[in-house]
Amino acid sequence: SVVATMSFRFIADVAQWYHLVRCQNRTEEQALDAVQRMEREIRLVSMTAAADTSLFLFSNRQGQTNTLQLISETLTYNGHALAEGVAHFSLTYYDATNGPLSAPLSADARNLIRRMAMDIRLTNGGAASELSVNFFYPRTGTLK
């Protein structure tokens, strides 16, 4: 009976560890997918219409308006979920001298953006993933 108890405990521990690893992988994949999607989309920015700590509204070169926004614990892009279980999300904007711009940004301040920092922390079943990413604007006014 001792061997059976130890075997059962070992199997339970392995199952718990496996569940945690799967949650961690899903959380990291979701965070990376969200960042990669934003890297692709933000490269086409032609005009920033609104910029706040949890909202980035912009037009792309094709004239489409796009929205990156945190709603409750879900990071959305044009209303579609990019990442769920968002424990922390923050956008910070900087000018050409690397000075922070106060959010929400006025129309004049939005024209000064040269860098946008995105901090995101996701949680899922005891697992967590945190990323800090910078997007830089070249002189033409679009991000690279």
C-alpha cells in the first residue's frame, strides 16, 4: 500500500507539473503572438488618431482605422482577442529626445511620437508571461 500511495502521488505530481508547463507554453505563445501581430500591423501606421495607456487608435497606409485596446482582461485588435488573461498592459509614448509623452496624448503630442513601449503580462492557470517591447518610428512618421 505504501508503494501504491507513492505511485499515485508521483502520478499526481507529474500531471500537475504537465498542466503547469502547458499553461506556461500557452501563455507565452499568446503573448508572443500578440506582439508579433502588433509588429506587423504597426509598421503600416500612417496616422495616430488616439494614444493612451490602454488604447492605440491609428490609420494604416491603406486608409483603414485600427484599434489596439485593453478591454477588461482581454487585449483586442479591431475587436478581436489578441490575448486573454491580461494582468497588466501599458503603452508609453516617447518623443525624439526619448522624453515620455503624457497620456492621453493631444493631437500635437501624437505627431511627436517616435517610440512606443508596450508592457504586457499574461496569467493562465498559475503560469505567467511578461514582455516589454519597443516600437520605433522612423523620421517618415511610420513605425519600423
